[in-house]
Amino acid sequence: MSELRVAVVEQPGAPPVIRLLDRPLLPAGSALVTVLACALDAEDARLLASAAPLVPGRHFVGAIDSLGSGLTEDATGNRLRPGTPVLVPSVIPCGTCALCRQPPRHATGCLSPLRLGADAGPAGLSGGLADAVFVPRGAIHALPLTLPPWLATLAEPLATCLRAFGRAQEIGRFPPGSSVVVTGHDATALLAVVVARELGAGQILMIGGPDTPFLRLARRFGAEATIDTTEVTDPAERIAIVRETIGGRGADLALVRDASGSDALAMLREGGTLVTMGADGPDPAPWSMVRDRSLTILGAEGFSPAEIPVALGMIYRARTRIDFADMHARFPFTAAGMTSALGALNAGETPRALIVQRPDLAG
């Protein structure tokens, strides 16, 4: 096709409208990726309420349409050719700044990354709500042919969970059998339950809400118990429930998406560890509690390209045991479909909305 459809949010809070753009010329090292499906979550809904113009869609999967000269392999050396199913990470490092040349050990690095589906600016083929995405540079990951492509849209949020648990593992604070509390009410919090179980956690509790769909999914994914914050509104009562459920002493590890720092710390045992992740982290910690109870606080944000293949492998192995499809409601790539998808997200009816451009190929 000579023209490509692209969904543009032209004003903050406005619904996406479909525009037509010409196919781009591909410079060396770039690629044009046909989008098969794109997943939206609560973070996308927040972005669309505050940024414009914007082409939404951070988590998408596609197939190689065409390649610029010099681009023949993916990030791990697999050959790329037209038709290869691929995942494109939404954060593309510049490759030239000081942090890209010498990346810090615990941070994702890059002083000026390109964020597909998230950066406001001139509308173009820069987000997953489109027929195709122009990838100027960066890592592209070929997908296993036996993995339904839409499942790969979970790779980035699952990779952020791997990074969070990895921070605790590398200092010996998350051995097998550890008790874990996850706080949050979004898709990443649900995936944290999955990752905790896959990495050998013992008791897993999730605090969030509402019960439908989030906490019901958490129990199906491996949480032994859940606390609905819409029903148990007193933080002291939630703390007491956690401590009583986990032997009266509290959890070994708390992974925090959106809770009060003091509440999460109070749920830990003596010497426990809190890992805070996500843009909406906990409030400032009461340092006297950290000192007096020998607690550890770790920060974790984002993912590195090396964590994407690990995340894809975990999704592949868990796909027959965990019904990831229940995290998603499907919608067509139309103006009405995208409006309905955002409405479902804002109403809390689904953790993720999957916009399917190619139902014949997305799986």
C-alpha cells in the first residue's frame, strides 16, 4: 500500500483520529515494521490525557515490511527478512550519549532516548496504533515462530518486573520460597505476580482493586491471597492482614507500584526488602523505620535490551499454564474501536486493551 493509516491524538484528552501518511524512505540501519497488534494499558490512557500531538501505542508486535541497508540481523543475531515476526522495544537509546557508551549497572541509561508511542511531537509513524511503525535504529527482536505474536506485547512490562526482582536477587534478598507482597492495580502488577511465581516465590499476596477483573486475575495467576483496597480502605487494617497472613511477621519482599512507602515498609518482616518501580512510586519512606528494622529499599525502573529475550522466554514457557488472554479485551483498529478501548481502560474493565490490526496474523 502506498499510504499507511495512523491514529493521532491531536489534543490532550481527545479521541484518536485516523490519518493517512506516505510510506517513508528507509535510511541505512532502519526498518519499517507492519503492526499486527498493539496493547494499550492504564499508562497509555494517562499519556493520551496529557500529551499531544501523539501517535499512541508503546507495546506492539509486527512483521518486517522492509529493511534499510545494513540491517540484516536482530539484537541476538537472528536473521531478519521481510515477513519475520518481531518485537520492537518502545525505548530506543540514542547510542551516542555518555550513558549509552558506558551504561550504568542498575539504570536503563541514555540521556535522550526515543520513546515510541509516548513522546509528544510531530505526528508520524512513531507508535503502534498504525498500519506500520518506522524504526530508525535500535534493537529489534525476532519472535519464536511458535509464540503467538500478540503475547509478545507483554514482554516489556514483564521485563520491568524481571529487573525489579533481579535487583533483590543480586543482593540475596529474594531466595526461593520468599514471601512477596505486590501492590498495584495495573497490568504490570499482575505480571509481577506471574514473575514472582515463576522465580520460585512462596506465599504471594496482592493488594489492589477492584476485585473484578484485577484481583480475580491475580488469584488465577498465583496470588495466594488478595486485599481489595476499595473494600479494606484503612491502611492499618491492610497491614495487619498481611502480617497475619504471612505467619505474623510480615513479608520478605514488597514490590510497590502505587502504595504509600510507610504502609509497604510496615508490611515487611525485620530485615525485609522493598522494591519500588514505576513512575508513580511510593511516598517518602520513614527513615527511622528503615533504620530501626534493618530494612532495604531498592529502586527499579524500565528494562534493558538484554532483558527482553528473557521475558519472551518466560512468556513462552508460561503460556500453557497462564491464560494471558484474560488480561486483554480485543478491539479493531478503527476510530470507534480505539475509543471503546480507551473507555474500557479508564473504567477499569480490563488491564489491557489489544488493538488488532491483522487478526489473521496476530494470533
